[in-house]
Amino acid sequence: MSNILAIAQKEIKSYFVSPIAYALLGIYALICGWFSLIAIANFIEMSQMQQGAADLNGYVIAPVIANAGVLSLFLAPMITMRLFAEEKRMGTIELLITSPITDLEIILGKWLGAMGMYCSMLLIKLLCLSFVFIFGNPDYRPLLTAYLGMFLQGGALLSIGMFVSNTTRNQIVAGTVMFGLSLLMWTFDWATTFKSDGWAKVISYLSLTSHFNSFSRGVLDSKDAIYFISVIVLGMFLTARSLESLRWRS
């Protein structure tokens, strides 16, 4: 466990000793603030039209969370593109895989480090939404469910991105490929818009959107949680096989 935490700590420090973390946090804060401002303005307008208070959860929290899910498609590649690609570029990957630590410890440590960076962004989102709770009285339970969904979706994307980063030594290539995969997984549910065959339903089930939407609406469904956990495990499994192949080549 100490090896995992040491690797995770090293990864988190590597983000904050470079402009990467501050650029990502700044951009994320700006976009989240803009989304929150628009949602609150829409809530005020709807309250005036309905001659009473509109649903805070429906008009503010749910749209902001849904937009945050889309932002993850852009942020996950930026977080994961350097995890292994940078090690290969610097020539330290051989030192890492020949050190007295297991592949699982390496993978979990790097994934936890990336999750630490991702969770710092979720805290910014929570700060933006905190004003809703200060000046209003929304139900906090849908927000907790939505945050669980963002956490699981982020973990799934970072796990796949970690595998992609381990397949190349070029960070730009890793980020581009991961963004393409994220966007593809986000749009899988479009298959059922023009087909109702079995294969279309299977592809639709693999979509990030169909599983994240339930969380963003405050609905906790075990099948959605199982889906994200399965993707996390799959990404780690593929990374482990990739590392094993790298050991044999070296």
C-alpha cells in the first residue's frame, strides 16, 4: 500500500510543479462558473414566469452536472496523456518496471494520482454550486448521487486513458487518441436513434451518456455503477497486459 501511495503522491506533485494543473483548474473554474451563471439566470427567469420558485435541482444542479460530464471528455485526455508516455519519453519507464514494485502497484498508484487531479476539479464544481445552497434550499441527495456518477465516470475515463498513454511515448498522440475514444463512447447511444436491432442496443449500452444521465438526474441505479466499475477494471487490465508486454521486450 505504501508503494501505491508513494506513486500517487509523485504523480500529483508532477501535475502541480508544472503549469498543467493550474491551466486545467483555471479553465475548469471559468467554464463551470459560466455554466452555473447561465443555469441560475434560467432559474430566475423560470421562477418569474411561474410566479413562484422553480425547481432548483431541475433548473440549476442537473444542467450544471450534465455539462460537467461533457467537460470530462476533454479533461480526462489532458490528465492521462502524460502518465506513461512521459515516462517513456524521459527514459524512466525501464527504471520503473524493473524496480521492486508490482505492475498492479504502478497502475493503482498512477490511477489514484490522476484521480487526485480529477477530484480537485470536482471540488471547484462543488464551490460553484455551494452558492445555490447558501441562497436556496435544494435537495442535497441528488447532488451526492450526481457526484458519485462524476467520480465513477472520471475513474472510467482515466483508466482507459492510462492504457492509451502506455501505448505510445508521445503525449499529444495519447491525448488525441483518448479524446477520440471518449467522444466515441459518449455517442454510442446514437446507434438506437436509427436502428432497433440487438447490436444497436448493445452498442447503446456501452455509451457513457446512457449511464451518466441517470446519475445527473439523481437516480442511483446499480447497473450504471457496475458499468463504470467494469470499465475501470477493463482499463487497468489492459494497462497491466501492456506493461507485461513491455517487460518482456525490455
